[in-house]
Amino acid sequence: MSAVILAIESSCDETSAAVISNGKVLNNIIATQAIHQKYGGVVPELASREHQRNIVAVVHEALKKSGLKKHDLDAIAFTRGPGLMGSLLVGVSFAKGLAIGLRKPLIEVNHMLSHFIEDPKPAFPFLCLTVSGGHTQIILVRDYLEMEVIGETQDDAVGEAFDKAAKIMGLPYPGGPLVDSYAQKGNPLAYKFSDTDMPGLDFSFSGIKTQFLYFIRDEKKKDENFVENNLNDICASIQHKLVQMLLKRLEQASLKTGIKEIAIAGGVSANSGLRNSLQALALKNAWNVYIPKLEYCTDNAAMIAMAAHYKYVKKEFVELDVAPLARMPI
């Protein structure tokens, strides 16, 4: 079924819009929010205000680059959740207003169901390790819109652990990419950190954050310049441990389910250590792995658009009384 859909993503601190036509993403416009850097993390109230500033320009740019007009659209899609409530409200409200004005149907999308959009796509069923600042999950994907969480963090997300480690070392926000950058020049076995024992396929990252905090504190008592003098090795070591914690559970999930089609998604899927280690593990286990382009790792409307395409085919529309959900289970 042919369809032209405008999708809007505003779950956290990126305002994004994309246009999809007949299942092909035409563009993916993203406005980032630099304002949070001086606060060391995303400030929800500021995020929602920045979305209000950016959303009209972002949607206009997406339509302009597609070569289409508003009335060419067949539907309006939006992220319903999960995410920051204020940020979600901006996107949902804008989508509703546009749908009313154009008399087009609305399509809600669960942010966590939409992360893998690129071709070639894994064959069903496949496992997707979804890793970001807010989520760490292993998802069993049976179909485009049929998925099950079979493992997830019971406290902090791995992206938050990366950012917290960076903050402990005095690195600016967002710290995860900086840890990755320094890690590429360091020895991943220079310092040892212990695993967190969790049942089944679940994760926990609060313990390693505390362990890392005490490690840096104790080493700085011996040498106040410890971090500066050993930054590359420290970053390489903590990154190595976090990546190994992720891949240990992913390997267990593959053995348990017998599935060898493996994908990663989310902001932390941009991490070079994770990408390289996953490739090595794929060779060991004869996996077929699917790693997204860097432009699709962070929150973006292209992934919302692709999920919306499959919902449009099934005529899965929502009414105007739909409300955003900060927590939205798969």
C-alpha cells in the first residue's frame, strides 16, 4: 500500500521530523539541544522549551527536502512514548494540530519498537540489543510490530553508566562519546572491574557506577593527577567492562532462543567498542549482525516513520484523544 507519512520524534532532547514514501525514508531532519551541556545532563523543562522552538522549522525542512507539500501527506505519525512527558507533549500536540488541519489520520509509535529501520533488515525472528541513555533491553522481534522484551536493566541504563563514568572523571556532557574516543587510544585490560550478578537475561549498572566512583576516589588519594595521567586506559577499561556486560547477556539470549540474527540499536550502538566486539562475537557464534549507520543510532524520526509505515498498512490509527505516555511497555 502506497503512503506518504510525516513522522515526528520528540521523546528526549532531539527534535526530529522525517518523511517516508512507500516505505522509503526520504529524509531525516534532527535538531539537537546544546543547552544541556552546561548542566551535565538533560533538563526536562529546558528540553520541552527547545522542542517548541525547533519543531516548526524541523517539520518545514523535512517537507521542503522531500519535495512534497503538506496536502500530499496521507498520515501524521508521532512518538507517543516512552520519554520525557514535557518533550512528548510538544510532539504529540503538534502532530494532532497538523492532523486536524489537514484532515489526515494519526499514527502513534512506541519509540522502543522503532529503532531498527535500515536495509538489509534481519530475518524474523531476530534479537535486538537496544542500548541508550534511558533503556537497555534485549528484544525478541517476531515481526515488524510484534516484539517481546526478554531481558532489561533493573536499574540504570548503560548509556547513563557511560555518562556517569565520564562525569566522575570530570569530562563534559554528553560524556559517553568522549569515553569512546579516549578508549580507542587506551588499554582495555589496564584496570579490572567486576560484573553485576543478575538473574536470567537482565542487566544492572548501578553497582559498576558505584564501583567506578570508589575506584577513581581511591586512586586520586594516591595521585591527584591519576585521571589526567591515565585517561585513555581508564576509559578503555570501563568501556570494555560495560560492553562485555552487554554482550554476555546477548550471547546468552542467542543460546537460549537459538536465534543467530542479531541487531543493535539506540544511542550506545554508536560506540566503537560495542560495534567491534559484536563483530568479533558474530564470527565466534556464526551470527548475522546488523549494525545501524551512525545517523540512525540516536533518536530520530526516520525510525518512527518506518514503524508508522507498517501501522499504516494495517490501518492502525488513533483518535485525537490520544495522550503521551512517559512509560510505555512493548
